[in-house]
Amino acid sequence: MVKVSLPRQFMSYTDLIGDFESQGTTIQSVLGELVDTYPFLKVQLYNNDRALRNFVNLFVNEQMEVNLSASIPSCSRIKIIVAVAGG
């Protein structure tokens, strides 16, 4: 089972207490299951072109990943990290 860690600012869009768990075999399928379960996350993760927003970074087993169609082992951990800017 793949585990997904969400940033604190996204937790309010879910009823999760811990990690989201998925049976997905690619990053895209895991994220698809996540937004199917919690639809309000879709606008947080994706832009109007259905691409990941520029400030959303994904780490699979501690390695940054940009290829959403990449296969992932069933025991993987995906961390969603949101870049914060401002001054």
C-alpha cells in the first residue's frame, strides 16, 4: 500500500488524521484516487490545464519526482510538499 503524506495546509480539505493510503501503481493513479476521495484537493494540486501546480512538489521515497506516470512500488511513501513564498 502506498502512503501519501499531505502538508498541513491541505489537511483541512480531508478528514484524515494521518496518511492517505492507496493501491495505485503510478503517482498519477495515487493522486487520482486522492482527489476522487477528497475532491476539494483537486484545485489545490492541479491548475486549469490539469497539470500539477508549480508550487506543488512530490517526493517518492525521499526522491523528488516530476514524472506522474512513473511506476512506484507498493510500499512507497509519497510526500506532497508545498513551496511557500512571500515577504
